[in-house]
Amino acid sequence: MTWLSPERLWLLLAVAGLAAAYVVAQRRRSRYAVRFTNLKLLDRVAPQRPAWRRHVPAGLFLAMLGLLVVGFARPQAEVRVPREQATVLVAVDVSRSMLADDVAPDRLTAAKQAARTFVADLPSQFNVGVVGFAGSASVFVPPTTDRDTVAAGIDRLAEGVAGEAGTAIGDAIGASLGSLADEVPARVVVLSDGANTSGQDPAQAAAAAAQRGVPVDSISFGTAGGTIGGDGPGAGQAVPVDGATLQSVASATGGSYFTASDADELRSAYSDIGSLIGYETEVQDVSAHFIGIGLVLAVLAALASLFWFARLP
């Protein structure tokens, strides 16, 4: 937390001085009562004394003053606020290894289902595009606010490059950047199960994304024991997940890296990314919070004093 007028915090010493003066006054009053009061008569006239309750209004009043001083110093803090606009490119690996059935019913089907949920949960004013990649990358849906078009594009991810050998993570990032105009903020979300094996060097693509200020969030999806099922070519082939490339891309661009070994973890990863995309951090004046709480304490002090002692503090 920072302060626009930190010198005003010195007024807290005055509040501390009032608190000390109150304690001294209460001790002097107590000694005076013990010295000059007929205790037997006092017990008959006022057998129930307010004890701790008499200090509540004063304590609330002093706390109120402290909060008002803090608010007067104009504190600033980082606050998460919803973004008004953003562009998100969702890039999904559709290569042959994504047909592995270590994730039910298979990696690609689970990835498409999670991507649809992720897109549906993004703010409606966000532009969203879809990229599919295997040995090469294709833009299935350019950035748009039409969620039906985006959902249809996700459904079509199994077409075209699906089933190709190779994983072109660098090309996927490059295609995503190519579909962006100069609008910011923008973000690329890449899901894959393996390392880059073809196309553009992911490090170069990541450098281009970083230069444009576009973070790349990445999700490594699958398990170490994944194999391609079925009776076709490559059936029974081991396709263990490898997230090293995705992790390095996220690190180089200021994005976040996630691992997911099942559908639930994948949905959780997308949800975390959605929180990152949907909000931004701004430094705002938060003095109203302290002043508001101080006023509440002032009302509580008044109510306590009226209820217990029939007077305002």
C-alpha cells in the first residue's frame, strides 16, 4: 500500500495521545473513587456497575479517528477490476498424439469440451479466436465476439490438420499473433501434449509475442502413460506428455504454465486462466474504504453509548 499524503499519518500520534490520556484519566478516576467513596453505600445504590462496557464507546471512537486519519492520508492499493476489452486466441493441439485415451474419452475430445466452457465463461465483449495445430497451424476462427461462431470453430478442430504427425507450437503462436490487429490487451492460450517437433522455433515465436506485449498461457495436457489406441497406424504407440516447451514459452512471455492430467484439472486450469484474462490490476485510491469503516464505528459508538448510558459519547 502506498500513500498520496503520507505526512498526514503523523496525526495518528494525536490519536495515540488521546488514547493515553483516556487511560490516565480512567486510572485517576478509579483511585479517586476508592479513596473518597463509601463502598458499602455504593454497593447498595449501584450494585451493578458498567465495568468494561463504559470503555466500548471510547474504544470505538478512537478506532474511528484512526481510520479517518488513514483515509485522510489517501492510501492507494492494487485492486483487481474487470477488463472492458480483450482479445483471446485459443490454440489447441490436434495432432495424432491427442487421440490418446489416457484421458476419457480421449485428449482431443476432453480438450474441446474444456475449451468450449472456457470461451463461454469469458466476458461477452471479449474477442475470441480459435487456432488448431499439428504439423502446421490454421486459424479456424478469427477473433470475434460471436460465441456461436467460436463454439462451431472449436467443434471443427478435428477437421483439416487433425491426425497429422508433428506438433508445431511455434506456428500456433505465430498464427495467433498474425490474426491479431494492433489491439491490446491480447492473450494466447496454447494447449498441447508434447514438445515442438516441426515448424517455427517456439523461442522465436515467444520472443515475437513478448515484443508485442502478448502473454502466452500454456497447458500441458495428458499423462506419462498415454498411448494411441485403436487399430490404425501407430496404435499402441506411447505418447507421454512433455510440457518443457510450453513452460519455456509461458515463462518467456510473462504468461502462466499449467499441467492437467485429466478433464477436471484441465477445466481448473482454464478457469485460472480465465481469472487472469478477465481482470486486470490497477492502483486505485482506497481511502473511501477506511472512511466508510470509520463512520460505521462512529455509529456503533453512538448506539452503544445511548443503549448503555442514555447519552452520546
